[in-house]
Amino acid sequence: MISISTITVQTVGNLVFQETAKKTKLRDLKTRVSRTGTLDGECVITHSGITNADRTLDIRANLTEDQADDLQTIFEAELFVMLSCSRGLFYGSIDSGCNISNGQLKMKFLVKEKMSS
């Protein structure tokens, strides 16, 4: 279950839908790591840890026509939203790649901050 809530007062304040479990990716984490080759043929690896701010939630779902309309309104009107899912509560933005076609949602959510577990 995924809930998207607006931060500001709008006509559409909250949207709840069930994600497609096999295609949705909520656990993907990336590290801040880089590898640089050195002149002696070796390399230097710099690992700066893991942060939720590097996380992108890849969401797939089937939406009703009303849900699709509500999500489009949120997408067009809001810069930042709250997204609640099984991995926690996140503050961030819906990526420009939000696509709703024939009731099928393909959306990426760019996490700015994790609010809770």
C-alpha cells in the first residue's frame, strides 16, 4: 500500500493505492562510492556511506481513472509530497518520468529525506 500526501492544502490531499509488488522497487539503496585509477595501475576507492537522499523509489501500480486524475493533479501542482510505504515515510518529489497510461502507473519518487521507519 502506498499513500501520497500533499504538503500544502489542495483539493486533492491524499491518494492511496496498491503497488504492483513484483515490479515496484522500494528496497534499492545506492552507496556514495567512487573508484579512480592511479598512475601505477592500481585504484583508489572512496566510500562515503549510504544515505536515503540518494534513494529513488520505483513504483508500479494499477490506478482507477479517479486515482489517475488525482495523481496528475498532485504531480502538476506540488513540488514536494510525502510518500508512505512499507519502507517508511519519505519526503521528496515525483520525478519528471511519472507516466500513467491505460490505468498503469510508472513513477519514480526522488527521496529528499526519510521521515520515519
